[in-house]
Amino acid sequence: MDLGNLFLARDAESRSISAENLDGAKGKGGMATPETSLHPGAAQASRALGQGWKVQPCLRVRAGETVTLMDHAGPGVIRHLWWTLDTPFYRDAVLRMYWDGQAEPSVECPVGDFMACSWNARQDILALPINVNPDGGMNCFFPMPFRKHVRITLTNESPVELPSFYYSIDYTLEEVPAGALFFHARWRRSNPLPRGTDFTVLDGVKGRGHYVGAFLSWQQQDAGWWGEGEIKCFLDGDGRFPTICGTGTEDYFGGAWNFGKRNFSAPFFGFQQVSGRSEEAGARMTLYRFHALDPIHFKTDLRITMQALGWRKEGYLPLGDDIACVAYWYQTLPHVPFPKLADRKAREIA
């Protein structure tokens, strides 16, 4: 569905899950009362007005607690995710998604990085698949089909309570085509990346599918230009050399010539300075590239790397920067289980 066929009737039913309708049931939204509300602050604020008046707009998630955001039978398609939360929890709260009864999650990411916000900093993102608006309203439009079942959880790995997690999951109940693939996303970090090695964007992928993009968080450890490195996509049994090889970091993310040291956010590409200035030691940047119109297809396996390569007057310089990444892709089930997610300490921001 797009603007060209938005007028066509479809055999689908719309549903939405939020704190005001925890299971998305038809005709069951906004039923909480001040006495039954799961959020004490909202319950108190609505006490004089009562049921139907924003009694339970969000959840509080205690330290170490896992809450189930969605647990539904299929078939259906998640069409839109939205949430907002305080910045200190961007890497402390972990999102997991499980498709069709799989024991292992197909999505496992800190909630901020999943929505192209990292370094515990809010930033506006004007991409089509992921859109972040003032002040920290995070939106994802990657369609996520499920045939038999979907389960989505949020875990607060912080030592303190997440006081307010606002969210909505908009989905349709409808048949899922036989050829549909399942959405996947995975987070990883190298801090620091061993000099002379490539950063791994994605590996261990087996099955059939297509890669649809990445969001990178990058902190310089050395002064000077840092974006000479090439992206390499190893497809379907490639050995030492990849089938797809880019020409430079800023080139892969849709820019050129050091991005002109300017921020930009476009439908499929973006670069933003989070702190410091590019080419200064300690500078923190974010970059995204979404292959919405040009997915990279694989039939049996996939591995993607990005070189961390600087430029000095003597020539190229391998870098040892702090790089984290969310990779997004679709593939068949079952998938190869992900390595254990880095613990909170390994994800923290100094």
C-alpha cells in the first residue's frame, strides 16, 4: 500500500495496542479507572475526571522487569511502532520480538538505537522507515508480518525504575502471503574496534532474505578524517572477497566529501553530529542507510562489514573507534540464534 493505491479496499481489520488497550481488543480502549490504572501518576491526575480521561497512557517498568507489550495470534502485520521514554534508558531498555513461536528473538536491540537514536541523545530523523520527531517521539514503519503468533517484550536493565514508557503498536489482522519474510534487527558494538580489523555490521545470517539497512553510532578516538572505509557485502558463499564493495563510508551513507561537515536527514540516508565536531578526537556521530528501494538480496547466507579507515597526509590509517550498529533485514525462519546481547556495562556510554 502506498499513495498510489491508498484508495483500494482491503480485507483487513485495524487494531492498536497501547497502555490504554493492553491487548488491542475491539471496543476495549480507554477502560482503565483511577483505581485500576497501572500508572500511579496518571491515576492521580485523572481522579477528578474518571474513566475515559487518560487514566493509563503509559507504563512504568521497574528495574530488572520485563513487560510484554504484545502477545497475539496471527495472521497479521505490524504497521507502525511508536514510543517515547527518557534518554537515560535509550540503551538500558531492550526490545525483543519473537515471530511464529520461535524461542529465539528475531529483534534484539536497545530501544533508542533501534529507532536511530543513541548516545543517550535525542535527534530528529526524517527517514521513511524510521521517523523521530520533537521531542523524542520515535516511529518505525517497517512492516512486520506474523503468520501464527507474535510476542514483543521490553526489559528495563537499568538499576532504577523507568517511570513512564509511552507506546503504541498499530497492526492489521489479515492474511500473510506465502512468500512473506520476517523482520529482523540486531545490535552490536566494538569499543574499541581493534585497529586493522573491519567492523562487523551483520554476520551469521543463514536462509533467504534481503538486507534493508543499518544505523551506526560512531565515536572517534583519533583526530582527523575517519570515513574512508568501504562497506563490503558477502553474499551466498563469498570467500575472501565480497560481491558488493563500496567506495567510502560517507558514500555508502549517501553523502560525499566528508559530508561537508554538515548534518542531514533524508528519506533513506542521514548523518548527524551528536557531540563534538567531526574530525576531532571524541566526536560522536550517527549515520543511517535504509535500502527500502534497493534491498540487498541473499539466497543462502549474508555477512556485512564496514572498514574504520582514516585519512592522514601519509595516506590511510586504520582506526580503533567506538562503533555500534543496528542492522535491519528480512529473512525466512528459523534464523540462526544471535550471540548473547552485550550486557548493560558493555552498552553504557561514558
